[in-house]
Amino acid sequence: MKQFRSPDNSFDAVNELCNISCLNPGQLLEALEINIKEAGKKWAGCCPVHGGDNQTAFNFYPDGDTVPGYWVCRTHSCQNKFGKNLIGLIKGIKNCGFNDAVKWLLNYNGIKSLDKVKLPPRELLEKRKANRIYSKLNIFPSLQTTNQWDRQWVRKVLKPPSDYYIKRGYSREILDKY
């Protein structure tokens, strides 16, 4: 299958760079000089960002929440300052910006530049994006049958009418209709 390239594929390239970096989490965490232990689906230890001493405060999820490399600091919430993904973790540990974090990952993976990151087929990229949205909505299309996607089921999942639109002047009747 032909590799998909758009004029600005940097977002997909950075995501793919994070994906391939998390394939061997032990090696990645060692390269980041993080002293951490595997604990089921996650890795746990002291937070390397703020230099904590709580052995269970820092959690790294190689398979991620919505993206591989999801992490959380349960004492100082460091992820809120730097970002919850692998790029954010590198920014926090290396005290650097986004571009330097991407450069670190490129170097770690032995890739010369972002445009040299091999992207998977477009269909897989689109499926990953859809799965992120589904997980946020807590729905699982593979488990759905066509009769479960009716108006009543969607209303239950989305909880309309949205306060966001009501505060902007849309009436409940219009929101209910559409």
C-alpha cells in the first residue's frame, strides 16, 4: 500500500515517532535516565520531572490512554505543565521545548529528520484518530450493532443539549431538533 503524505504531515509524523519510540518502553525509559519499574500495563516510580521521592507517583503507560507514551505525575501533576504525551515527558525531563523534544526522539530512533519518519498507510492513521475519539466518548464501534446507534443511544452518550451551545444563545429546541 502506498504511504500517505500530505503537505503538512508533521502531526502524523510526530505521533508515529512517539508510537515507534514506545515499542520498547524499558529501553526508552533507560535512555531518558528514568529509574522506574514495570507494574502490569504501566511503569511506576518517582517522578523524573520534579525529582520526587514517592515510588508510585509517576506512571508511564507505553500503550497510552489515547496515545502511546501517556504519563502522569500523581503528586505535582507535572503532566499538566508539560503535556501528557511522550513529547511532554521529554520536555519536562530535558527542560526543553517541543522542537528539541522531537529532535531528541529523532536521535533516539536514529532518524535524520521528521520527513524521514515512515508513516503507516492512511487508513491506519484515520483508524487511530477515530479510536482516540471513540475512547474519549467511551464507545466501542466493534461492539455496536446498527440498531444501537439510534437517536436515543446517541443522546444518552452525548447528553444534549450542550451547555456550551446554550451559553452561546442556541435554544434547546434547535439543539434538540438537530
